[in-house]
Amino acid sequence: MSAISARRTSLALAAAALAVPLAAGCSTAQKAVDCARLGIEISNDVDDLQRSVTDTATDTDNAGRILDNLEKDTKKLKDKSSNVDVGKALDHLEKAIGNVRDALRNDKTPDLTPVTDAAGELSKVCTSK
């Protein structure tokens, strides 16, 4: 995910959070805001990961820290959301994160496409609330 894509995703998620109908209950509105906010954090983590892997293919420590942040942010959103579609998107993201970790452990260049696809899926789910 490029910096431009990350900014677009961030703007879309922020707009979605603000677009929650006023008639919605507080808990529904808060869940949408949480999804959007954590979705932005996840998008930023994915962007950081892509830069780390692209810029310094041998810096597995930095990529590992970014993966730790990505897992932490994914877990936060999973704990806060009971939405089935959000859960599925997060499951895909968790699996993709595991695949990247495995590739890095095996000194292979990870394929980040599943990570960016899962983050995109999460963005769509969070903005469709």
C-alpha cells in the first residue's frame, strides 16, 4: 500500500466514522468510530511494513516490530468488534501476518499482497457500516 493509498484509506475511514447517522445509538456510533480509528492504525502499520520490507530487505528486526504492532492493532479491533465481516477481514489479516513472519524467519522476501488485500478488505468493511 503506497503512502497515497494509505492516506486515501485513512481519509475514507475517517469520513466513514463521521458519516454515522445521528439516529444511531451511542454504542453503534462508537463501534463505527473504533473500527475506523483502528482501521487507520492498521493501514499505517501495513504501509510501514511495506516500506520496511522494500527499503531494507534484510532488516527483519524492524519488520518484526512492525508485525508486532500490526498484530496488536488487529487484536484491539477484534476485541472491540462483534461484526462478522470485520472478524473475517481480521482473520484474513492475521493469517497474512503469519505468512509474512514465516517468510522472514526463513530468510525469504515476504509476499505482502495478502496483507494489503486483507487491509483493503478491512477498510471496505469498516467504511460500509
